[in-house]
Amino acid sequence: MKTIISPSIDSRQPTVAVAICGLVAIMAFCGCGNSGEQEVAAQGAPPAPPPQLVRLGQISIKTVSPKLTVVGSIVPSRTSIVASGSNGQVEEYLAEEGSFVEEGTVLSVLKMVTTDLEIEEAKALLAERQQALEELENGSRKEEIVEARARMQAHLAAKESTQSRLERIRTLIARQASNQDELDEAEERAEAASQLYLASQAQFELIVEGPRKETIEQARARVKGQQDHVEFLLADKQKRITRAPFSGFVVEEHSHEGQWLSQGDPVVTLVELNAVDVVGNVNQDDIKHVRLGSESNIKISAVSDDVWQGRVSYIVPTSDWKAGSRGFPVKVRLQNQFTEVDGVRSPILKAGMMAEMTLFGAPQQALMAPKDALMRTTRGLLMYVCDIDKNDPTQGVVRQISLTTGLTEGNEIEVIAPELQDHQFVVVEGAERLQPFQPVRIQFGTEEKTIAPPASPPAKQPAENP
């Protein structure tokens, strides 16, 4: 008996079958893909998108006057912290914050008791020295001269008497009628009388001559020194009175009655507002356009919409570069106006008000472009220049230009780049999605202003069939 054995199928055979089926499916799919690609290729590539529509403007060289607008503040033309000129206690304090004071108005007074006593004493000593000088300058009195002459005559008589007695004694000695002691005594008396006469004579001549010139000059010097001392005390007294150095407004009080002030301590802060300065910082790139003495328009919204006219009075030649600023302060001087209500004078322009300064520079040539042509990117300012097709002025290709800007006038701005030239066309609308060297369709101008496209060459006539 023949035994027939059936082939057995183990657990791995279904897996192999699945793998074979998958391989067949992949091969079939690849074959289908190739046939699809061949079919697309047979139909042709999709058409390229049409050129983007843009609107053009034109750049041109124009004469423009630089105009800068900066925000500034009103500051007083003069500000002074008026200080005490001496040490002392405040006896009167007359300043009032916000009030207007004329030049020379007393603001405060220190106590004067000791100062007045010193002045009185110095004046008395001066009077004494003046009298002494006057006595010397008047010379000797008539009575003094008469007295000196009489004294001299008396001494002359005594001299002659003693001399006569001496001669008699000598005669007696020659006759041996007198002794030596009497002679010696007579000679001593004669000599003494002679010296007294000489002294009285010299005294008489001094009295007649009057005081010496040197003595008078010494007396004059003493008088002059005392006069200077009195003037010094009077000036020191004035230092104890604080006055307004100019006409202005008291904007801050620094003292009060009874307070002790040392020399240099502040009394009030005073500002002059008859003329004010509008100060604004101009960037270093624009300061070259600001001219000293040029006119400026000032708008102060806190006052009115009127435009104030002023002139550039000063350009501060240094910036606050330590604080990181590159702005240079420019001052424009304005004449203030005042109102008066119930006798109180008040300035229209007040310190600290914000003002808008418009500064004008000298006219100059600049290459101007529409502001709409500028594109601000992370790489800086860009602009698309359009090269128009000579055969079809409605078609063109754009180029991307990096640039910097300068002056502005209306809706135009100065553009600076080596590639830019007069009369070039630039994209002012539709540049957001452009790429360099991209073809474009062109629209010129706007409804308000139309720029004529460049003339196209005449179309060629078709050749006739033979």
C-alpha cells in the first residue's frame, strides 16, 4: 500500500506570502507613477505667473530748502539764583513767589545794629582826622606868630644883657678888679642866653613857615584811609540788603524772616521773561543745515495755533555726549507778550512750555523721490528702480537699490545712492512682493498726477507676401 504524504504548511508561510504580495504592489505603483509623469510631460509645464502690476513714480533733481522740525522747550532768557551778600539774620523778607519785581527792588534785609554802630564810630574818627588835616593845611595862626616873635625878642634881650655883663667882667679882670669865678659865671650866662635866643628864633621861623609838607601828606593819608574804611562799612551794609539784579519774576523763595543766612545762601530764584529762548536738540546729521540768525517758525499749542516768528540766536557747539546724546541745542529768541489783570502782570509764554520749532536752511540741489518708494527693512532702506522696456513702455524689470535719505519736502524725500540718477523711475506701489530683476507691468502716476511713460519706438509694419 502506497502512502501519500501531503506537504505541510508551517507558521512562517503566511508572512512570506504577504511580503511577496507587497513587493508586487510596489512594483505596480512605481510603474503607474512613471506613466503619470510621462503623461504630465506630454501635456507640457504649467505657464509662468504673469508680471506683477506696479505703479511708478519718478525721481528728479530739485532745489529744496532744508526744513527741520524739532520739539523744544521755552526757557527764560536769564535765570539767577539771587544769594545773600553777607552773614546775618533776616529781619525783612519782601519777596513773594510769582510776583514781578523791577530791577533794584529790595528782596530781603538782614539785621543792621552792629553794622550801624561800626559806621558811626568810623565816621567820628574820620571827622577828627579831617579836622587835624585842615589845621595843618591852614598853617600857623597870627597869634602864634606874635607869641613866637615876642619870645624871640625876649631871648635876644637876655642875650645882649648877658653879653654886656660878660664884657664888663672881662674889663675888671684886666684891671684885676674881679676874680675868675665871676668871669666863668658871666660866660656861662652869656652862652645860655645865646642858645635860648637861637632856639626861639628857629621856633619863630617854623611857626611862620607852617607845618612841613611831609606832615601834611601823612595827615592826608590818615584821612584817606579812614574814608575808605567808612566806604567799606557802607558797602558791607549794602551787602546785607538783597536786591533784584534785573526785572523779572520770582519763581522760588529760599528764605523767610528770622532765618540765619550765610554769605552765598540763596534768597530767591529770579527769571527774566521779557524775551525767552526756545531750545531744541538738532541731530548731528541735520545741524549743518541750521544757520545762525536764520528765521524760525514756532508753534506753541499751549498758547494758541498762531505761529511765532523768531531767529536762531545761538547754536551750542557741544552735545551731551556723555549721556549718549548726539543732539546739539539750538536757541531761538522770541519777544514775549504780557497780559495784566487787576494790576498783576503775567507773561503769555511761560518757562517750561513745549514748543515745536521749524528751522530753515539755505536752498540746495537734491535728488528727490516720492516717499512711497522707500521700503524699511532689517537691512536698511531699499528702493526698486524700474528699467522700462524700450519697445513696450508697459513692461519693465526692477532692480533693488540700498540708499540713505536726507532732506524732505512735502511728499518727497532726498535719496542718496551712487546708482540713482535724475529722471529714473521707481516703484511707489506694489513693491512689497517684488524680487530683484523681476519683470513687472507698469502703471504710471495716480488719478491726481499722471507721469507720462517714455515714448516707445514706432511698430514695424508687416512685410507684404510676395
